[in-house]
Amino acid sequence: MFPISKRNIVILIITLLAVLMGIYWLHKPKQNASVITLYGNVDIRQVQSAFYDSGRIVAIKVQEGESVKKGQLLAQLDPTRLQETINQNEALLAAQQQLVTKLVNGSRPEEIEQAKAEVTSAQAGLINAKITYERQASLAKKQYVSKQSVDNALAALDTAKANLNRSQQALKLAIEGPRKEDIKIARHQLESYQAALKLAQQQLVDTNLYAPADAIIENRILEPGDMVSPQSPVLTLALDNPIWVRAYLPETLLGRVHLGMKAEIVSDSFPNQPFKGWVGYISPSAEFTPKNIETPELRTQLVYRVRIYACNPDHRLRLGMPITVHIHQDERPSSINNEPCTP
């Protein structure tokens, strides 16, 4: 037996620790340098849908939590007043259309013939007035009639000439038809009535509120019977497909992450069902790490906000869920387009 001294005990402990450290480093899992791991939360867009016009709600056709498709009818306003406005504008439009047709067609043949008859009558009246005046003037020279009778005959002759001139001008107008300026004025008025009718019809359409996109009804803010205006939201919609994960990329990793890079999204709620995703946004400006995201040691680091998009057709990922993101650097980035669900 060798004597066990304190020095030998220390050497033995140091040797044992060295062996254990060697075993640890030998069997330590090697981190994949081609994968960047980030942590964040699910974020989604929300829409507060409102009517284009004021009115009273008569129906809301959806409930909270219900899935809706783009273009689906969500709610309706009372259309009674707008329908009456449409009826009024249709009547004004029809009357103005008839007026324009009348002006374009000009005078009817019967009106021209009537104007010609007026001219013939005026000509006959002028001949008679002229004969009467000449007779009165001849008698006045022989002093058979008074000078007043001659003056009356002359006045009648002047009146007959004026009537003939008026009848001839009326015939000319009947033949030429309406002025071009009057037709243009009538047509512009017709266009005004057409625009008013189109606006009223659009306002009637706007009494219906449709879903702007596929979404989930998050909240019914108003109910049937409530009065609304364009500034009054009726429903809150959650646009949760696609969703994105709001995460923060350290400055040291900024050069290794690019738009379109493939990613894998893992949720604690579905640990064995990773979601495929891709990097869709990298902030152009740095910021300090949010205090509710990282540990105190990392809060003072500069980071860049990123969005990792993912399709969510089954609505399993929900707002605020904590998420782990693995970005794969060994896969070629995809192109980014207007439909991030299919990058």
C-alpha cells in the first residue's frame, strides 16, 4: 500500500476531472453550423371591416371564431332609402333621354307644315291689309273718309308685315331644328343623371359588407340595429394565413441570413409537427433586443427584426404563440413574390 498524501489526492482529483472533461467534449453534440436558431412569437394582421356609408345594420351573418372566405357576405345595412334614390334617378334619366332624343330628331313634319300654313296665312293677311290701306288712302284724297281711317289701315298693314316676318322665322327654325348648343346642354345633363344613378347603385351595393380576404372572425363590434358610419368598424378579422414569426437576428448573424431562405418553425403546442417557412422580411434598421424576448445579458445587443412566414391553412398557429425557428443556410433561397404562401 502506498501512503495517500494530500498531494496525491489532489493529483488524483485533477486527473479524474481531466478524463471527465475529455469524455464530455468527445461526446458533446456538435452544433450544425449551417442552421441558425431564433426565438420569437407568432404575429398576424388584423382588419377592422366597416361600411362605405352610414346607415342602420339589419343583419350580421357571421359569429366569432367563424372562418370566412374572400368575398363572403358579412353584414348588411338597411337599403330602403337608397332604393328610393335609385328610383328617382331612373325617372330623371328616362325623362332627360326623351328630351335629348327630341332635340336630336328635330321638328316633326307636321310642325313644319303647320309653320308653312302660318306663313301662308300671314301672307294673305298682308295682302288684305295692303289693299285696305290703298283703298283708304284713295278715299282720303277725295275726302270721303277721315285721316284717322287711313292711319288705322296703315297700322294694320305694318302689323300684317310683322306677322309675316314672324311666321317666316318660325318656319326657318322648324326646318333647321334645335341649336347644337341646346343639344350639347341636354346631353351633358343626361350624363349627369347617368352618373347620379351609377353612384346610387354603387351606394346600394355598398350596403353589403364583404370579407376582404380569407380570415377568421375575431370580434363582433356592433350588432343589428346599431347605426354606423364609415369610421365605425363592425367586425375584426384575423388574417392568419399566412402567419409570420416575429423574431430578432443578432448583428453578428446578419450577413448569414437572406430573404427567401428556408426555415423550419417549431411550436411547443405541436413539437413533432414542424411548419415549413421562409425569411420574408429583414428590418433595414437595428434596434435593441426587446426586454420581454431575451435574457438580461442579451438585452443590450443590437438586433434586426425579421419575419419568418409560414402557411397556416389549418389555423393551428395562433397569435402570440412562442416559436423556435431554424433557418437552413445550406438551402438555396427562393424568390419572394406577392403570394408568400408559395415562395
